[in-house]
Amino acid sequence: MSAFVVFLIVLAVLAGVVVVLYNTLVRSRLQVSNAWAQIDVQLKRRHDLIPNLVNAVKGYMKFEQETLTKVVEARAKAVSASAIPDKIKAEGELSGVLSKLFALMENYPDLKANQNVLALQEELTTTENQLAFARQHYNDSVMAYNTRIQVFPSNIIAGMFNFRPSEFFSAPEAEKAVPQVDLAL
């Protein structure tokens, strides 16, 4: 076999490896985008439910207007955020004020008995659970993608074609705090 034929075979194998690695990186990046789109779907549903909940509790919580205002402002900030890091931060703030709103709602027995409020709270809780699963899937996709762009030999292809790491969706500090439970009577 001539050296030229061997060279062509080696070149074809290398080109094949580059194509396979590139396509794997593209698929991984698209999976991250798809996972983020799933989070976006749940965030939209969450954003649509919040004004209904605020309107439903407004009459009962006359003394908690500051909290309701914070919820509305945090929702507006979350809706207007466009870049993923900004969305992550805004959604963390929204989660914090929603937690405070739910805690305050416990102080209003009439509110806890209102069927509309209970239904909205249940829908929002379901959405929060779906959002948690979507975040987990997103972070799993980001981990797989970021790993692929950092390990050899795909890191060479990732560098050549400008693949950049994606950012994880991390829990806001408010959600990381350990809740205090007091069972004293």
C-alpha cells in the first residue's frame, strides 16, 4: 500500500472523528436549549398564575400590601429578563417573595378556606413541582454538554468551533436556607 493511500485513509478517519464529535456537541447544545425551553414553558405558566393569585388574595390581605407589591414587581422583573443568568436571578427573587406570600396566607383563615385561592395555590404548587423537574433536566443537560466540551478530544473540536459552556440553574440563597422547625408547645 502506498504512503499516499495510507495518508488518505488516516485523513478520512480523522475527518470522520471530527464530524462525529462536532455533531455530538451540536446535539448536546440543542438538548440544553430544549431543556431551557421546557423551563420557559413552566415559567410562563407560573407568571400567568401569579396575577390571578394576587388578585384573589388582595381583598383578604389588606395589611400585606407591601408583600403583594413585591410579588407583582418580582413577577414583572422575571417576565422582562431576557438573558439566562438574568432570568435565573429574577426567578430566584420571585420564588423568595412567593414563599413569603404563602407564609403570610397562613395567617388568614378566611383566605385558606376560599376555594378560588386554594385552586390557584394548588395550580401554582403543581407548576413549581414541574419547574423543579425541568430545572433538574436542564442542569443534567448542561452538565453533559459542559463535560463534552471540556474532555479530550472533543475539547479540541469545541475550541475550534467556539462552543462555550452553559450556565447551571442554581437555587437562590433563600431556597438553600434550612427551615427552622419548632415543635415546642
